[in-house]
Amino acid sequence: MPAAIDEQTAKARTMSEGELFNEVATLLKRLGWRYFHIPATAYRHGVRAGLPDITALRGARLIFAELKRERETLSDEQEDWGQALTCVAEENQGVEYHIWRPSDLLAGRIDEVLAG
């Protein structure tokens, strides 16, 4: 494996969800998206568990994105929300649901989705 891939994999494995959010927020701002981020503390104030971390809107596109550390799995509640939002996205052009991890950021996949 080339050294650049090893370094990228190592960086993805050590990136926190907060660091991932900061990078995604920078992309959202740069590309003109309106967005809302649900902080972890919101769940103590009545936000239902499993709701995706980011809701973003630009033009006719509405994105729901769950942010996860590289090796972290979804909770049951996050799985339920993801399945429901996937159904909505299949029936509604412009609605999207994504699970984003550090490797998606580092490979440019998040930038591609947001720029599209």
C-alpha cells in the first residue's frame, strides 16, 4: 500500500466526530448551504435519539447527514431514522440521506455531494 493511503487511513481512524463536523461545516459554508447541526447536548432537551446530525438546504436539495467516526456503528435509533429517510429520499427528488465518515471527507466524497 502506498504511504499516502496509509497516512490517510490513519488520519481517518483518529478523526473525532467533532473534527469531522468542523470540516463538513466549512464545506457547507463555502458552498452556500444553510444548515443546522444537532449538538450532543440537545438530546437532554427533548430531541429524539437517532435524528441525523446535520440538516442542510440549498436550492431544491435537502440533505440529512449522520456523522460517524471511522469505525463507529449506528445506534438502533439512527438505523430507524436512516431507513425512514431513505424511503423519503427514494420518493422525493432532491431529498438525500447520507452517513459520512472521515474517510468520505478525506477522499473528497462529501465535497462532491455538496458541490453537486
